[in-house]
Amino acid sequence: MSDLAVAVPAPARRHRPWLLLLAGTWRQGRTKIGLAIVLVLVGTALVGPFFAPYAPDEPVVVDEVFAFPFDPPSDAAKLGTDDIGRDVLSRFLWGGRSVLALSALATALGVAIGLAVGLFAAYSRGLLDDVLITPAALRRGKLALLPKDIEGREEVRRIFEACERAARKEARS
């Protein structure tokens, strides 16, 4: 036998475009700040009711007397009272859950409707496809529709073409 070693090159590492986009986005400071703000708001909405001093529909009672409407902040009501004497802080902390639930429901509904319309247009093809998809293409700003005097148009075109090449390459493999 021979003592020769053959160097075999390591296979090229495939980068997924969405991972590259995510990594590039995470390097920006504003992404981290925005994520921190969202996490604080979601955390407040989820955990807030445990720290609320009153139930959301319970009036503030001080020395066995109901608080007046629109009372200023005090020891009993840290942010004051609303128009019928309820604690504003408690209502704020309890209200986050319903806002989160409604936003999740609206997002799910939008995704379901968009998915249904997109699938219907993709399978129907022809004129119906054009009628359903053209408004979405216009909103996305297809490059063919951009005026020639927009600054950075060539850079946008290069990025768009690179994304299309990556998508085609990904589809082939």
C-alpha cells in the first residue's frame, strides 16, 4: 500500500438566503432595540394581570369610599382613575391580553385569506391569476414599474436579480 494521502476538498457550505437575511438583520442595532421593545410589551401583556392591584372592572375603594371619576394619581390608584372610578393602571395591565389575542387573530385571518387567494390564483392561472396577483405585484413595487429617476435603482435591481438567482439555484438543488 501507498502512504500517500489525498486531500479531498470539503463540500461547499450552502447558505440559505433567509438565514443570510436574518443574520444581516440581527447585526443592526435597531433590530435588537425593536425586539426588546416588543418583548417588553408582550411580557407586560402576559404577566401584567398578576401585578394589577385591582380587577379591570372593579372601582377603586379608599377608606370604604369609592374613588371619584378622573381622580389624579394617588397611593390607591397609581395612574389615577377613569371616567367611572376604575384604576387606570389595572385596566392597562389587564387590557394587554385582549390586544395580543386580537392581533394574533387578525394576523391568522390575514394569512389564511392571503394563502387561499394565492393558491386559488396559482392553480387557476390565466386572466384570473393576473387580476388577483397584479395589485399585490404593484404594492410590492416590481422593478419594471419603477420610474427611471429613482436613486439607487441599479442597486435595487442587482439585489433583486441576486435573489432571483439564489431562488432558482435553490429550486434546482
